[in-house]
Amino acid sequence: MITVSKLSVILQNKTLLNSVSCALLPGRITTFIGQSGAGKTTILKTLVGLNSISDGSVVVHDKQLRALSPKQRSEEIGYVFQDFNLFPHLTVLQNCIDPLIVHGMLEEQAMQRVSQVLEQLGMQDFAHVYPSQLSGGQKQRVAIARALCLQPKILLLDEPTASLDPINTDILVNVLQKLVGGGLTIGVSSQDMSFVRKIFDRVYYVQAGEIVELCEGKDKLSSCPLIMSFV
């Protein structure tokens, strides 16, 4: 679980987030929507520690984010970049195993865990393939696998369908629903409203660096005019 209270982010004298408060809950998919530049990605990057907090607090499972080391953050929160950030010179297996080796896991144990996660995501047959040989949807699943190999309790995905076709988007929806069904806390930023409608659970509307509306469940859409007009 992540609890955000009055979070502000100021970079180069520009306010990117202004007193944002929100929560990401276990077993739920929390989506941040809004126009381009509204602050959706900034929220996710701040939650994973890629942006400095100017004011306010981010609490991850009763611990202040600021108090966590980079290693501890990566074990609590997995992050999937919009462009996947896979290492092109490494195979799928190597991309996934490297973070575990860096964290001190023995290679044999790391191999077992990576194999399990790749099988979970239907990518076990691509273990020795390089990213350039994969489709966008396959790269997406590898990026998710790499994040899940560290067994985080929270998974954040930035614009996860940006390079996916409808078929791979549906595959991603199924993957996220299975993960959240297992109790994972998931946070997503997206402008893909067809995708958002399929995973609609908890949705925050972000506007000019502020959260202006929250809707929990499609049955409550009629009481959330901004989100209803957007989706």
C-alpha cells in the first residue's frame, strides 16, 4: 500500500505536482488519467523515488519513502517504464536475472525465480531471445517480469499500452487482473481510455499537477463528471 499526503514536486523552479494526496491499495488497480503533461507520470516516478519530494510525504507499507534505500525501494515497488528500458545487448533471461544478482541472490536460485516468472507471463519460450526480436507486447511482458522477479508488493506501469495493439492490450489486461487477484498493489498512468475502461477500478483524474477527482468503480461514474467525460 502507498499513502500519499500533500505531495509537491518542484523541478527547476517549476511546480510539477501541487499538494497531491492519494492512495494505492492492495488488490486494487489504481489508474491516473488526464491530459498529456497533467502530471500522471510525475506521480508514478515520484512514488518509485525517481523524482525528489519537495514537500509532503509518501508512505510505503508504514515506511517513509525517503527513509528507504534504493535497494529497499526496488524490493517494495516494481516500475515498468513506457519504453520498457530493456538492455538490448542482453537476452530476456539476462535482463530479468541481472537485478537479482545485483541484490545478492545466488545464480541458481535466481534462475529458478526468473523461470517461474517468465512462465507465469507466458514468456518462457523467449528466455534466450534478444529484445530486438520481440514484439511490443512481448517486450512489455518481459519488462513486467523483470520487475516482478524482485517480488515487489507494488507494481507501477507508465502508459503501458502506448506501443501495444488491441490484442496485446487485452493480454496485458489479463496479466494485470491476475496479478491484482493475487493481492498485488497496482498503479497505472494512461491516456488510453479503451484500456482504462477494461481495468476500471479506482481512477484519479489529474489536472495541472493536482488530483481533482476520484472514482471508485464504474457504478459510481455518474457522480464523477470529469472522469466520466474523459473515459
